[in-house]
Amino acid sequence: MKINCDAKLIRYIADNLEDPRKGEEVQEMIEAIVAELKKDFREYQRKHSRISDETLAHWEGLICEVQNPDFWYKMAHLLDFSFEY
């Protein structure tokens, strides 16, 4: 099943990370996200002969961050954040 990482998914993950009933499902989703990011990174590496340190840090950081519950709480917070410009 293909799932987009949209606002609904971000809220679902953030709201259910610590839920004893849904926590396992959320962890499985996060593991699937990590696996897909790693796959995308491998594909990126195949297409680019040289990878800058910044690009490497981006991919490694993203893969690491999505495994951290604080990442999902921050993302959910930003979804509801508003400001005047």
C-alpha cells in the first residue's frame, strides 16, 4: 500500500507514538519510511557520481531524524503554526 507523508499522517504518527494500542503500528510506519528513504538515497547515489558533504548530511540526517519522536512532535506543531508576515 502506498502512503503519502502528508499532514494527516504526520498528525497520526505524532498523536499515537506513545499510545499502547497504536504504538506498534506507528513504529512499523516509521520503519517503512526509513526503508523507503534509504532506498531513495541509494537511487540518488546511483544517479550521482559525486555527492557533496551537505547532500550526504541531508540524507543521513533525515533518515536519523524520522526515527526520533521529537521530529514528529515538531512537524505536527508546525502544521498548526501560523504567523503574520
